[in-house]
Amino acid sequence: MAAAGVLSENDRVELIEGEIVEMNPIGSRHAACVGRLTELLGRLVSDQAIVWVQNPVQINDYSEPLPDVALLKRRDDFYAQPNPQPADVLLIIEVADSSVEYDREIKMPLYAQAGIPEVWLINLPKDTVEIYTQPLGEAYREIRLVKRGETLAAKTISGFALTIKADSILG
């Protein structure tokens, strides 16, 4: 649609179940959290994975969300063609300030259905990190809540240690 002139590169939209959904503007707390995640993950995964920031992941023919951060399997072309698919995703992270319910009710079922092994929802209003694992159908069988002062670790990524203090993410 951008190529056809319907949308510009600056439009904040994503394709969800065949509908173009306008995304909320990014506030300073949200932007800072994404920046912290990008720096932390970049150091932790270095050349083992690609840190994919606010770029599309093609879930299916009708959904191409733009998660705030995704860790992808390393590929030399950095997904120049095609966009990453669910099998390429190690971890998705959504940072939510005003979109907590949307991310929980719309995106989590979409990610679970696609078999994304692990999703973190950074809930800025509650100062928590929700960790979703074990996708089954349109839901995750395990949801863990991490609060300030606690440490979280990616459970589904093998091959490298990904342990982060919640405070390092929440600021």
C-alpha cells in the first residue's frame, strides 16, 4: 500500500488479520524502554541473533505486526527478502504504555496461533514484564509476571544466556 501511495513510510500502522490498524504514537517512556532493550539485547546476543526493532514480522498472509523488538535467527541478508516469518522468531517483545489491552487481547492470540515460542509484554503503567510461553492454539499456557527487583530470563532460546534485571528494562 505504501508503494501504491495509499500509505506513507511515516504512517504508524500494522496489518492485523487483514485490517490496517493505526498504532498509538510513541511516548518518551515507551521510546526509552525500546532503546534500553535494544542496547541490552544487542550486548547479550551480539552475533548470535538479530535484534529487530519496530520492523515487520509476517505472521501469515493477513497479519504483519510491527513488534517493538524481536530477536530473530541470524541470517546473512538481515531478512532483505522476505520479511521474517514465525519460524525465524526467537522472542517478541511488545512495550505497552497505552496499548496493554490491545497487545494482550489482539496480538498475544495472534503470536500464539503462529507458534511464536516466547513473548514479553512490558507493561509500563504497572511496571511489570509479562512473559508468555508455551503457545497452544490462540493462547499461551504459561504466563509469568516479573516485577521490579526481579530477574527475567528467556526460557525458550537455547544456545545463549538471556537474563536481564526487570529494572534494566523498566528504567
